[in-house]
Amino acid sequence: MTHLVPAILFLSLLASAQHEVPRKAADLAIQVGLDKFTWLSEHTGKTRVIAVIMTTCPHCQYTTGILNKLQKDYAARGVEILATAIEPMSSLHVADFKKQFQPQFTLGFNDQKYVAKFLGLPENDPLFVPQLVFVDRSGTIRAQFTGDDPRMEKAVQEKNLRETLDKVLREGQ
């Protein structure tokens, strides 16, 4: 029993350290079609924003509009946005989401547990979406926002995302 308490403390510290920033980004495969994937590593040399969404989430739908603006405004500066839907059977919902919200960036789908591992979260923890991960040109995660982060509130979201993206661009040079 005396060894159990330190082991539990170590594991909880390890889990919390996994989603701290900065940290090296694990490679992420986003499924974009039948047996077709785009990998985070294919975009090395660019600053990337990875959005984790649910297609039926109003907050995610709102954020998609902001990400469309960011993709347009920052593309010339080497920024690329990639998104993945994670709700059950998201592969069936992505096409309708694309028609309705017209994302100007790559949008695919993944299993939630797989994405939780990329995010540095325990696979059974609830994911508050949208989740945004800012990866610099060298592959280092510089910022990570969860959907319940105050910086993601509608009134301040676009301003905060632009400020964060500008900071990541400066740091990643």
C-alpha cells in the first residue's frame, strides 16, 4: 500500500505533463476518405492549427467560421489549418458539414480515443470541443485550447486565436 500512493501520484503527474506546452507534437493521421489520410507530418515547415470538432456542436460550427477567416488571412504566412471530427460515426456527418459550413481547410474524421492521445489527454476523459492545437513549423505544440477555455468564448475567440497564432508564428521562426 505504501508504494501505491507514490505510483498514483507519479501517474497523475505524468498524465498532466502530457498536455502541457510546449511539447513535441505526435504525428496525427486524419482520415479524409476511404483508406485516405493526411498526416500532420506532411505539413512540416508550416505553422499548423489542428481543430478537433464535433459536426453537430454549435460552438464548433461557430469556430469553423473563424478558422475559415484565419486560413484566408494567414495562408500567405505559411499557416495551414487541419480539422478532425470525432463524434461517433463522424465519417457520415463530414460531407453535410462541409456543404453547410464550407471549411476552407482540410476536414476529416477520427476516433475520439486516438485524438485524445494526440491531445495528451486520458482516452476516457470527456473532450470539450472545439479543441485547438497550435503547432509551429518545427513540430512543437505551442498552445492548446479546450472548448471550455475562457479564451474560446464567442465574444473573444477570434481575437485570442489571432493573438495566439501571431505569437506561434514569432516563436517558430
